[in-house]
Amino acid sequence: MAGRDFRRASAGEIFGELTRASFQGLRTEFDEDDRPLIVGVRPEGSAVTVDGMSDGTRDQLFLALRLAAIELHVQSAEPLPLVLDDLLVNFDDERATVTLHLLLELSSRVQVLFFTHHTHLVDLARRADLQGNLFVHRL
């Protein structure tokens, strides 16, 4: 999230970053039964419901919501470790790399533990230039 303070980013801004600008943000709408929905907003303004998103994009949406909530939490309470298990399995390499950099930024405020059994993701993390902040422990 270069050029912007992640600590002040909204879930919509984080979502836009995670999707590499495939979406520009989030908004709420109402379905036919007047229940609120969260939708992704494309750069041209069209809305995509969660059901209309790919598995990876849906995972990025929920991650954006969680990261924004974590940022709010650490502003007023003791930070807790963030434990992530195979978070990136539905992400393409570009979106996974962006996510790794966001997690690196977050790691300055909370401990981030990332578990995976996918060797490909470990290799991707090694190539992501995480400024010496990657520690791999193989079990």
C-alpha cells in the first residue's frame, strides 16, 4: 500500500489493493428482501455481489474486512497475534504477493504467523522481497 498509511485504510481501500485495482472499494446495498449486502465496486462503478465473485476474490474481500478490523482493534487495545492458515491458496501470484506485503506492513504492529503446506507459496514469499522478515520453519 505504497504512499498510503495502512493504519488509516478502510476495508474498501484494502480490498482494492488486494485485488490489484480490479475493484475500487466496497459499499452496501439491499437485496429484494431489504437485507443489507456488501458488494465490491468495480472501477467503472458496477457492483458485484459476494456470490458473483471468484473464490479468490471472496477470500480477498473477507481478508480486507478482517485486516481493517484488526487495524481498528490495535488502535485501542493490546495487539494479539494474527494466525493465518493457507490464506493464499485461492490467490493468483500477483494478488498473493500484494497480500504478503500487506502482512509485512501489519507485522510492525502485530505478530503475524502464516502457516502453509504449499511449497509454491513459500517460494513466492521468498521472491517477494519481504525485507528480511520471512522466517521459514519446516515441520
